[in-house]
Amino acid sequence: MSKLFSPLVIKGIEFKNRIVISPMCQYSAIDGFANDWHLVHLGSRAVGGAGLIIQEATAVAADGRITPADAGIYKDEHIEKWQQITKFIHEQGALAGIQLAHAGRKASCAVPWNGSHQLKEKEGGWQTVAPSAIAFNPEDEAPMALDKDQIRKLIADFKSAALRADQAGYKVIEIHAAHGYLIHQFLSPLSNHRTDNYGGSFENRIRLLLEIVEAIQTVWPQNLPLFVRISATDWVDGGWNINEAVQLSAKLKKAGVDLIDCSSGGLVPYAKIPWRPGYQVAFAERIKKEANIFTSAVGLITEVEQAEHILKKGEADLVLIGRESLREPYFALQAAGLLGDEISWPKQYLRAR
């Protein structure tokens, strides 16, 4: 059997293979509510054979949405449709995961096909928040710096969202601490200029994430995995870097986190990112080895042989497939054929095997 199709056990959960559908925003919700687009989008990739389907960045608060069309889990009423979706995913033999997120200063934007610009209040936008009153783009209105009471409310929002995620049937939670969104904004000295115990030193800048992890663990079942996605570097001098990412990952492991999903960038628009196939894999490898924690690799992984090579070399434990899974929802079924692995197909599709 190939490494790509070997199972992996984390806590009480077995992943049937190492292929994960990366969380990708669909910008298709209304007031956070999922609909049949989400059912078909996520469900088709479960039919396609992936081991884990991680749902798009799902806002823990209404003001944490990137756009007004973002998915949410900030109301109890959101749970019902997510339950339908997780049930279908699990019926296909895959695992349903959810990425919990708050966009911070990168919230209140138009959907990408309408330009992604920051929305004014008259356009349906809202006041954004951040660790410090520093805008993402020079032309944006500055976010409001969170005070201590608002930080406590934010932590409570993540906790409530995790409880709803459990009720909705998810088997994996991923905390989104990457791509320049709110938690990442606290991590990086480029966006965090606070002088209280949430800013300044490395220990202070990571405090919010550790407190969110602690809060989630009070409601998330101990036998279910908890992941954290981080940007391993800002790709900017003086910003968050891989050395700090390794230190953070070791602390997250001690705090009970099971896997680090290793991405990068997104904090500032002027970062120079060396886009190339597998350009972030080295981060997953270093964090895996130095922090002694499970990692996943993500970023321009498009070929079956490429994914198998990453796992065989021990560079990561899971491989996340993003844009390639948009082009080919049945990536895993095709990968098994290319690697000579015998895996189960949906009985409805057996005639095409």
C-alpha cells in the first residue's frame, strides 16, 4: 500500500487515508447559513475518496466574516444544515472537519468576484477589529483595537463555536491562526503593536491563541482531534518567522493540540512569496521534526506522485489538496488508481472503476 492511502490514527479517530480537502471559502452563505451548495461541494469531495474534508473558514462571530457571504457557526440555528452535511460526509466514509475563524482587520470585504475591497457601512460592511488599529491596506479604514473585555468575548465566541461544532457532528476542529486573520494578527509584530500582556514579547503575542485552545478544550471531546493552521512565516523581514512557528508549535503540543497545518503568508499585501509547487512543505517538515508534532503540508500540491513523495520522505503526516480538488473532486479515487491501491468506491460508481 502507498503511504498516501495508509491510515493514520490521531486520538480516537482513524483517517482512512492521508488526503485532506483543504478549507476553501465558497462565499455562498447568507448570514452564515449553509445551503445546498455547501452540501454538494463538500459532499462530492467525500464521495471522491478523501479521508478528511475540512470545511471552509467558518466565522465564530458575525463581525469575523471575511465577506457577508461567509459561512458561520455563531448561531444555534446554523447547526441544523451543518448536521445534514456532516452526516452525508460520514456516510461516505470520510471525516468532517471545520475550520473556526475570525477575520479581524481582513473582515467586511466584498466577495472575490466583486473585487475583495473593504465594504463601507452603506455597502453592508461593518467595523473591523484587530489587536492594534493598523489597516491591512492603506486605503482601508483602520480596525478598532480590541480591549480586554472584547478579547474575553472573542475567546468565548470560539468556545461557543466549538460546542456547536460538536453538536453539528464534526470530528475535527481546526483553529485558523494563519493568512493574516485575527489570531495571526496577534502573533505577528507587524500587526500587533500592543503594550499589554497580549503584545510585545513572543509569549504575549501567542497568548490569545493558547487561551482559545484552552477554552475550546473545555467543550470539545477529548477523543477528537484539534488542529491549528498557522502561517509559518510572514515572508517579510521583522515579521513572524519559522523559528517562532516552531516554538509556538511545541507549546501548542503541550497544550493538547494534535496537528499543525503549515501554511504561510497573508498578513501584509506586500509580502514576496516564492510561489512554486510544494513551496511550504519545508515548514511542515521542520515543525514535525523539531516540535515533535503531527503536521500537514499544503500549498500548490497538485500531483499524486508529489503528495506520495512528501509522505514517504516523512515531511508531513497529511497532505492537503486545495485548488486541485476544485478541478478534480475525485482526486483520491484517481490517485488510488495511479498508485495501484485498492480502495472502496461508492457503489453507485462501481461501473466506472
